[in-house]
Amino acid sequence: MFMKKTIERNPNLINTAIQLHQLGEIQPDTYVLDVDTILKNARLILDEANKQGVELYFMLKQIGRNPDLAKLLIEAGFPAAVVVDFREAKTMMANHIPLGNVGHLVQIPTHLLREIMEYGTQYITIYSLDKLKEINQVAKELGITQKVLVRVVDEGDALYPGQYGGFELKDLSKYIEDFKKMKHIEIAGATSFPCFLQNTRKDILEKTNNADTILKAQNLLLDAGFPARELNMPSTTSVYTLPFIHELKGTQGEPGHALTGTTPMHAEKDLPEVPAYVYVSEVSHNFKGHAYLYGGGLYRRGNLKHVLFDQKGKRWQSTIKPLPEENIDYYLEVNEEEPVGTTAIMALRTQIFVTRSEVALVKGIQIGIPKIMGIYDSQGKYLRG
């Protein structure tokens, strides 16, 4: 998906990934992350967010929940992380990373609420009155007031299977009196996901109905007397989209793929952020005219099509055969035979936290002095240097 742009815009990353594999410093099924480029992308996004008056929380699940990268992003100027689920929250907490928003895509389990709220998070996103009551009780026991964002859904909103939940807009007014009874809760605003999507046919970014939904919800909450000043508008947050967030009165964004230059629009356009990771494998064997690469890092929505091979400096490209949904990616199949042991480089949209890949953080790539900072598992656990 990103091979063409990565070759054009970050050839040093490709060269370094090949070198590390051929020296035996990384194994197949490894994502190589260009740390310096990620941090450069981050600063560009932060600068634009400051211009637009939008607060940012970074998200790292797509590149393996890496706590050492999180620390560098905090140093770069991000105030906190947004986490996709409670396990990512625990990873960040264990590494003393501030939490900005927990519960947005995955609600906090009952018996983890106290641990997370004792640690502290600026916001908790809620899907139900039941969860709000639990949060209120824990906040009472801790002697705090917890800010929450209300996830709101309306007819016509864009929702992904496996992510359904929230307060229906048509019913939201029915909960106002219940919300007011929660003395240890501050209803701070509304949120939804995704608030923007790329229209590939028109080659433009468009707001979804979700953005209109949360603006209506915010107005309802404000009219009811709540200090609901926040409009959290995630999805493809980048230098390009931040003016859209501002225009729609959004106050919060959550850059994830933009940090690595890998939102869908980055595959088509030369946006400010530069591609900052590649996936490395090698040819395992050939069978009936097809080569098979070591797998483990495939994300089914990653639109993987192209593979770049390197055998001691000789390079060529081929295509990957789509893997049926019912199959595990033990191997990735190429449409012709290739020499066994050859390095294979791919640039796909990924969600590393759902893979079994290793992740190599590498600095110094752009100055020709690459150094592996560490190799981690897909959940951010340090494995080796």
C-alpha cells in the first residue's frame, strides 16, 4: 500500500532495513521503525495543532504500544497518550506515561477502574449509564471528580463492526437527570469514531455523519448545563486534517498512523508526514512455482500488494497473493519463485498490536548511522538490544 511512497520519500529506511536483515541483526517478521522520522512527523503535527488550537493525544497501538517511543513523544511535546484498550493503558502506566483518554474504543473493565483512576487519566469515554455509575462510585471513593466524554451514535453514522456502542442521540436527553445525579463526574464533552474518512473516488477527505452527531450532542449537553466544551474528533489526525477539526469546532485529535506517515491519504499524496516503517521478511521456500515468505505481521485491512526483494544489492519487485480470510498468515505467498533467504521488504497499513511481529526501533537512519535502540514484541515488551 505504501511501497511507492516509501521508496520515493524514505529510501534510507528501506536500505537500513535490508542491511539489518542481511547482517542478522533482525529476523523475519520484524517491523523496522524509523524513530527520527517519527519524531519529525510528530513535531509537524504538534506545530499545526498549536496553530489550530487543537489538543492532541498520541495513539501507539498501530506500531506496537511501544513505551520507549511514547516517552520520546512526551518529550517532543505531547501531553498524554490515548489508549485503545485497558491492556494498553496498563503498558503506559507501567512506564509512567500520562493518560489522556481511556475507554474510547474499549471500555474499562469493572475491576480495573480503580487502578486506572488512581493512576489518573484526563478523560474516560463512556458508552453506558451503567459504566458511568461505576466510574462515579470509584471517583467518590478516591475523592476526585473524573472528567468523561460521552460517546454518541446516531442513524447514518459510520461504525465499524466490533466497535458498536454508545448513547443514541435520540435518547440522550433521557439521561440528563441521571448524569446530574453523578456528583463525582464532570460531563466534559462528546466523542465518536471515525469523524473523517477518505473518499477514494473523489480523492478528498470528508467528514462523516459522526462529526455532526457529536456537535448536536455537545449542544444538548451545554443547554442542559454541563461544561461539555470538548469535541474529541479522532480518525486520520494529521497536519492535513487538523484544519478540518478546527473548522468543525473540534478540540481534540488523536494522531496515530500520521506519526508514521501511513494514513490512507499518505499512500496517494505527498503529505507533510513521511512514511516511517517497513515490514521485513525473507523467502522461506518455493512450492509449485510460488515463493513463500515468513509471515506473522499481516493486518487484513493493510492492502498489502507489493514486495521489494534484495539479494546482496540486486533488487526487484513482485506482488503478494491475497490471503483468504480464514487462513493464518504463517506464510505470505508471492506469485513466482524467488531465491531462498532473499530479503523481502513490504510497506503496508498495519496494526502491530494484533500481530505476532517483533518491532525494531532504529535511530540514526537519516544520517547514515543506524543504531537499534531495542527490539520489542507486538505489545511493547522489551526483548533485546
